[in-house]
Amino acid sequence: MTTTFQTNLTDTFYNGWTNYETWNVALWIQNDEGLYNLARECGDYQTFVSYLINDYGVNETPDGVRYTDRKVNVIEINSDVFDF
């Protein structure tokens, strides 16, 4: 069995993303066909979130991360996820 420990406590990256919340939101948008298609139609994260909340009543990912969480790096999501 192999055990991995975090050696640098100032390392705040999560799987190449700013943090867990940003990674989780990006993961769901990029890997759920319905969310991906909606994202393509919306063109940016702010519009996407507005549609999810107002039209579909969805506030969070299936893992419980709120799309409006302040920790979600919107700039990173827009540049990496919404760059079609």
C-alpha cells in the first residue's frame, strides 16, 4: 500500500485547478453532456449559472458544490471551460 502526504501546506491547487470548488464545477460542466451543451449555448459562466438557477432550479453540482460559491474561480472557468 502506498501513502501520499501533502508536503507543502501552501499548495492550494487541486488537480491543476485553483481549488476543489473550481475543479468540481469544471469537471461537471465538461463531463455531463447536458451541462456541456448548455454551457456552449450560454457562452460564459455567469450566463450559465443564471440559466441553471432561474430556469432549472439547480444551485449546485451533484457533489454539493454551489455554482455561486465564492471560491469558484470564475475567470479560470471562463478561460478554460468556456473556450470552445
